[in-house]
Amino acid sequence: MSRYNAKIEIFAKEKTKSIFDSIQIDNKFSAETPTKTTISFDKKITILIDAQELSHLRANLNSTLRLVQTSNDSIESVKI
């Protein structure tokens, strides 16, 4: 059986740690999914996603990237 995986690296300057904190909490408490998602932080955010099916990988990528975008937008909206 095929395995699919993706690696995403994100660097958002001074917002990177805040974005990481936001998406890490969601990943930690998300319901069981058919994908394995690992999120780490070391000056940049690294997201690793493994799945048995390509459609599951795509769905998780879409959700994760949407969370990153939403976190970034929220931080930008309160910037003074």
C-alpha cells in the first residue's frame, strides 16, 4: 500500500512562535484522523503529515494551511 507524506516549513518573522502555539493546540486536541501530523518549532514551524491515502493527505494539508492562515490573519488584525 502506498504512503503519502508532506513537509511544510513556515517562517513568519516575529509571528512564527505565536502561529506555532495556535496550531499546536489544535493539533494536540483534534479528534482521531486517518493522518499522522507532527508539528515542531525551531526558529521556523515544521509540519510533517503522513497518510495512507492521497485524499486524506490533501484534506489535512488544506485544514492545516487554513489554520496557519487564520492564525496569521488574527495576529495581523490586532496589530497596533
